Amino acid sequence: MALFLALGIATVVRCEVGDEDDPLPEDHDYGDEEDEEGEDAGDEGGSQKLNFQEDDGKHEQLTQKHLRDLHKKFDTNKDGKASLDEIMAFAHESNKKAKQKEIQSIFHEIDATKDGHLSLEEHLSEYEEILDTETNVTSEREVLKQHETEKFRAADTDGDDKLDKDELVAFMSPETHPEVFDIHTKHIFKTQDLNGDGKISKDEWDKTVRREHEAHMDENTDHEGEFKELDEDGSGDINFEEMRHWESGRFHIHQSMKKVFHVGDKDNDKHMTEHELAMIVDHIEEHADAHSHLTYWAMHDHDEM
């Protein structure tokens, strides 16, 4: 079984350069954004990617008890209230644990890692086969292989030229490892910054990110509003830090959790009590993304690894 197939990761290629009138080939998905079925295709980055939820939230009934139990996990400082920051911290840790569990559960079923490690040579050999189906342009292939090599080196924390279970999590899910994620985001940013001026304009966004996003997301998504929300400094462009927020999947979860607060934070104190969170159960289904995240967290306990 090949690594990419075992993890169910859709791998596509994004060019470094190309005709702006032609669709840009896509980089391979790391599972941190929303997928074709409306959840994470992740990528995050997130997300679009992350996000990282594989459950569509429709197979289990979310209850008040689920939400009360979740509140206890959100409320890390035990003050009886959950802030948006606390929920986002929980989401990050939940994603990391989910990725660890996913990859470690199939690690020994993958042909390339049956010896307990994945070498760079083994990975690039598999990756070459994927590139064969995506591009035959030598310069593009070399850029993408170099990118994979840089990520591999960053994930290989002990420098032994092979990845163990934990290192493989960082490699395949860059948002879980700061250095790998930085390399990943720089690569993505470069492919979307078409004129190389160090920022992504609205026009560049529409030609790259939005076009890719529309292929995988609900056609009713408010793309104009999404761009404005991501542009946190109001500059009219997307900078590198803002793109990190997007690629990690945090942006999408943050937006969906803001809906939770809009529905449930009755006293507008920017915190959710256990009661407030429990009372949204009959109203949150209108917000499919928020409902899906909450349902996934409620139904999947990653505390026990």
C-alpha cells in the first residue's frame, strides 16, 4: 500500500510559474483543509483544508450532554467559561492528536514504512509516480521534489535521514509542526503571489486560491466576505501571516466558532458558559460548518492515544 493512498490524501500539483489565463496546477493536499464533501480536505492549511474533520456531522445526533462535556474540555482555566481562544487551542490539539492517531494506526500497513521508517528515497520514489499523473514539465517537477525534500528534512528532527511515526505526522500534516508548516506555507504563498511582490492581491487571490476553493466548497460561500475577514490588517492584500492562518485551517474553524458565539453568547461577554453552549443544540444546525466541528469533537475522543 502506498503512503498517499493509505492516508487517503489527494495529491495534485501547483506550478511555480505559468500562464495566468490557464488554471494553476494544484499542490498536494495535506488533509488540513475542507474536503470535497464540505469538511476538511483539509488544508488547512488549512483548511478548504482543516478542516481536519472527516465526519460530516450528520450521522450522529448532537445533544446537550455532548456540548456540556465539550465545554469541560474547552474550559482549560476552569473558570466556568470558555473563550474563543480556549476553543481554538482545543481545536489545534484535537487536530494534532487526530493526525497522530490516523497515521500511527496505518503506519505498518504502508509498504514504504514496514521497516518502521520512511526514507527520503522511498518517499520521492512514490512521489515521482504521482507527478507522472500531474505534470511532465521538468522544471515544475524539480521545484515540487525540492519542496518535498525541504519538508522531509524539517520533519526529520533527529537527522537520521528517515522518518519515524511521530516525524511522519509532522511531514504529512505540516500544520502540526511549526518548521514544516513554515516551509509548506512559503511554498503555497509563492505560487499564489503571481507578481512576486510579497503579498497576495484580491486579483491574485481570485485567480489562485478562490478558483481552487470553489472547486471543493459550497458554491454559496461568500468569497468576498471571506477575503475581507482573512485580511485582518485591512490592507486589501493577504500577507504571509494571514496566509498561515488560512493554510493551517484555523481561519475556517475560527469563523465557524464565531457563529457559535453569535448564537449562544447571550450576555455578549465573549465567553460561553456550559449552559449557554448546551442551549445552542437546537439552533446550531443552521450553521453546518460549526455543527460539523462540534459534532466531530463530541463523537471523537482523541485524549486516549
